[in-house]
Amino acid sequence: MLDDLRIVEIGEGMAVQVAGLMLGELGADVLKVERPGGDPARGTAPFANWNRGKRSMVCDLASEEGRGDLRSRLADADVLLHQFSPKLAAALGLDDETLGKLFPHLVVCAVTGSPHDHPDVERSDDELLVAARLGVLYENDGHRPGPIVYRYRMGSWSAAHLAVAGILARIVMRLRSGRGGAAHTSIMQGFLAKIPLVWARNSQGPMPNPPTYPLAARPAANQLWECQGGDWLQIMDPTQQFDYATMPTMWEVMAEGVDIDTPEGVAEAFRRRPIESWLADLRAQDIAVEPAYPMGEMLRHPEVVANGYVIEVDDPDLGRTIQPNVPFHTDAPLPLGRPAPRLGEGGDAAWRKPRAPLGDDGTPAHPLEGVRVLDLGMFLAGPMGPSMMGDMGADVIKVEALTGDRLRFMHRYFQAAARSKRSIALDLTRPEAQPILERLVKWAEVLHHNMRFKGATKLGLGEADVRKYNPQIAYSYVSAYGQRGTRGNWPGYDSIFNAIAGWEFENAGEGNRPVFNRPGTMDVHSAQSCLVSIMASLYALRAHGEAHGVQTSLLGAAAFSQGERLILPDGSMSETYHLTADQTGFGPYHRIFEASDGWVAIAAHDDAARAGVRNVFGNVEADFAAKAADFTAGGLVAAMEEQGVPCDRVVFEDAMNRFFDDPRNVENGLVSRLPHPVYGTVEQPGEFWDFGETPLAIERACPTIGEHTDEIMREIGFSDDEIAAFRADKIIG
């Protein structure tokens, strides 16, 4: 799909490497630039997984000769992907202005800690420090009061997907303009793209503002039950109307005298029987449910294997391994399974393909101006992807039932998944709606849905049915479990895939019972996976006229998130690090400390920084926390900065409101404020990318049901009389 794109990647951070991995696995030729001696992570599982299929070039960027070698490769490249802050990029001659003059065709994506024009952009890009200064540690659930550190690397996973989507949007722009330019994002924007499900404010309506959570411990366990033998079971029944008393196993337990009219009684009932009994009963009634596994164990899951979400790779350092695969299924040939390169391997080889095409038809007003997307999805895992395309200027039409998307009752969730869209209300269960669907499909370049496959086929939305109307359409589908195993029509939701991926244990801290994860991380991960695959298919369509079908899934995205672990040749699982039991971090040098009047995060990753920490706290690591309590937060930050230790104060109390009320965030476009007839002024996290001189198009709050039905019907050729007749017959609303 992307086999004519040439990518130069420079960076040792997760987000840059994962972005390069996705581009490479979708076909691009990715050249990884490494320092002399190589990336220090060489030989580890993350390096093996995140650098699969790339070539390696050794380059000393501290020397003029090395910078000259890099410039010679950039002259013929399409994209430079790096993690340098603006100041460091300028020192290396890799700033936007210099690159724009030297290589006007080059697309440049910098993944920094804070956004490119943010006051904190020169501060550390360590994910924990970014989370601390943004305030998202307030949103994690924990076993103690105070800010809780995330183990799932929310900011980096999200930023990796944003980077790929931004790069491909700029490449699509280049098909018109012939010019490259900026497509920057950041770890902070990665967090912001994950957090709109819980960070949003409305000035009126049914949910004006989310309540401030208590500062006490929040060990959330939403439909999460311990079973006999200590196994844990995650159920997801969104309406929570399922009657546990209808399960045969529960009849047995109730006959033993257990009263399930209280939460305590339900917990006792689940502890009375093994997990296999509960799984059988719940699945028999089509309830979404999975065990909570340790991280990495899902790589052995039969559905993961059947769907190709793991892949065998003969790694030069680790041997024959089983690794998480990218979650994309497509009818295009993809170069999967190539190992990470040895140091310098392939670095001198020529680019594989001729350069990608360039256009000369002027510059669009927005990155995706003129792109037409038909979104027939519901809930989050999928529809949020087209919403982000709308933010970049695509015309996104949301097709929903006359009663609306079933997510609408969860107001902030719907707002997050439906911004920048127009809505047409259409009853697709009626045969009379097919002429309308036909014209909508002919109008679109991209069609997306995330219905269960049988239901989609019944409505005429299977890929073969859609292509009867428009053979040249990019077709995107998101499922729960993928289509190659036995669970293609099973239900699935965010929490059960967090459970199966091990994140409910990992975010709980070592030795603790699992916790329900906020805020919809696997749903948003899947939506961003959908965004990446749509953008790749859009490029293939616009550049080469290739109309591909692409699929991704919650199961695939969850498996992809296991990239820090892989199965070694002897069948064992590679080691990784874990969150401490008190949920403060990952060890004495990378954690948050409670000072006398607040919290401070530190990230001392090298010997010099660790020596600096000891200069402040003394040499006894076990005493660090007690020593921190003797400082004020401001005093501790000053002491650490004097020693050269990367650190930040932890924004905690009232974090969401502080974010929306900060004039810097409003000025930088990180806050979106849009009018809405029901919600008044809707405030949400705003811009997830910086395209330099080309603005985003965040101009529409989520639509009301069928808000744009008439204007869309007219645009696709129906007369006012025909519109009135369809409405009278309750075909449209």
C-alpha cells in the first residue's frame, strides 16, 4: 500500500519506532538512523518488535560528515520521522525552515514531548513527565489516594498512530501541491487524543461537566470478578441490565444460599465456581467477557494466532520468536515477518522503489480538504478514526439510525467519536433506503463501519455489496475479534480487551488485584488503528487508483500493544518491567514522589541523572520517599533541576478544568470550543497535529441526529419532494 514511500527514521523513543514499524509493515522503505554503536536497546524484545523490517544506517549526527551523510539520504526521501525538539533540530540543521529550503518535497514529523509550539516543548519527552505536567495521572484508578502512574504507555502508543496518520495526510496533500512540510505531533497530544472520553465540558444540557473525582483511592472493578482459584473475569454489559440469575452456574450457587442481591453477594457467588463455568454461561447468552490475563499471555490465544495477530520472526539476536503483529488485514500484499536489522544492515543500499508521485494542483486549505468519508460505525472503536479525519478537513458523513447512534446516551463518548462530522439519519433496515445508500456510496472515497459482519451484510454493507455501487472505494472495517478465527461475530468492548491484554493487572501494580482501566484505552487504540489503515488505503487510492479493503480489530490492537514482550525460542516470555505495588512508578529513579505540598515526577535514566538523584536524597534508595517528604514540591523540582535530573511537578487536583482554563492551551489550539444546540459550548481536547502553515478544520461539534439529512440528500441529487416523501415514509429523519 505504501511501497513507494521512503522514510528516514531517527529516534530511540517508543513512539517514533512504532510509527516507523507501522509505515514499514504497510509497505514503506524505512531507513533507521542509529548512533555509532547502535541503539542501546538492541537485543531487547521491544527493539526486535518495533524495528522489524527496517534497514539500519550508522550516522554520527554530532559530526559534520555524519550530518552530510544524512542530508544525502534526505535528498531522495519522502519523510523524515524524528524526535528532536525544535532547539535540538535547529542545532542539527533539521529544523522545518532549513529542511523546507533544502528539500521542499520532504514531509517532516517530529514527535516531541509537548507540542511543537508549546512553552514546554524543550522539556523532557519522558512519558511519565509529560503525563505529570499535563495532569492525566489524575485519571488513573488506584489502590491509594493521589496521582496514579499508568503502566500502559498511553501517550506513546497514541502519538505513534497520530504520527503515521499525520505523515500520510501530508503525503496526500503533496499529491496535490507537490510540496512537503510539517506533520508534527507529541506525546502530550497522544494523551489528549486518548482522554476526550473523560475530559470534556459542556455549558448546558444533560451532562454539563463531569464531577471532580474524590482524591481518595479508586480501585475500580466495573463488572470485574474474582473466580474460584484466583482467576479474574471481566464482563462488559454496557447497559448493566443482564440478570446474573439467568445463568445455570448461578442457580447452583444460589442453591447453596448465596444472596446475589448485593454487590458483596455477587462477588461471593463468582468466587464459588471456576472461570470456565462462568465463561460458558455468559458466552451462551452473547455477553462480552474475557479472562484477565497477565501481559503477553494473549500472544498464545488461539484467536490471536488464527487472525495472524502474531507472527514468527527469526530475530538476529533473540532467535526464532513469536512477536505481536501489526493489526491490519488487507487485500494488498504486505511485507510482514522481516526481522529487525543488524547494526548497519542495508544502510548503504539504494531506495527500493522510485519516488512517490508529486502533484502540481495547488495547496488545499486543510490537510484532507476534498476527501469524502462515509462513516456507518457506532460506539468508539472505529468511528473516532473518521472523526480525526474530519478534524483534518475531510468531509465525513455519519449515517445513523433514526433513533441515533447507540453511544449517544454516553454524551462525552459520543462527542469524542462524532466531532467534525455531518449526520444523516437513515433506516437501513428498510429496502427503500437502498437508493439513498447507493448514492452515498458513490459519493464517497472511503467507507467505514464497525458493525458485526452478519449485521453489516444484512444491511448491504459487506465489501462485495458496497463495491457493486462503487468499485473504486477504500473499504474499512473494525471488528471485535477479527474475521479469520471463529469469533468474527462475537461482541467486544474496551474493557474485555484491556483484560485479555494484561493491562488491568499491569496498571494495578505488582501483586495487586486488577483494576478497571480508564479512559477507554483499547477502544481509542482500535480507532487510531482504523485511522492509520484508512489513511494508508486513501493514499493508495489517490496515488495509484488502488481500491483496497482494510480491516482491524480490538483483538488485533490489543495484541499489538504487547510489543514489549514476545515468546522466545524455548516458549518462555521475554521479561519486561512492571509498575510498583504502590503505583508510583517503575523504580527509585523513574517515579513520582510525594513532597510536603504536592507530588513531583523524576526520570533519571542515565548514570549522571541517577547520581544527581542521590546527591539530593542520599545514597540509600529505600529512603528516597522519606527524603522527598522533607521538600516542598517546588523545592524538590529546583533541587533536581540543579543536579540535571529531568523532573516535573505533578498536576493533580482539578486537572481537567486546569487544562481547559489554561490560556496557553487555548492559544495553542489544544482546546476546542464549539457551539452545540443541546450542549451549549462544547470544550474538548483540540488539535492533535501541527501542520505548520496549513490549519486543521475543527469547526463542528458532534451533530444532532439527522442534523444534516436534508443538505446531504440534496447534495447527492434528491429533490425536495423526494426528501419529503422519504421522510413521510420514515426512511430518513
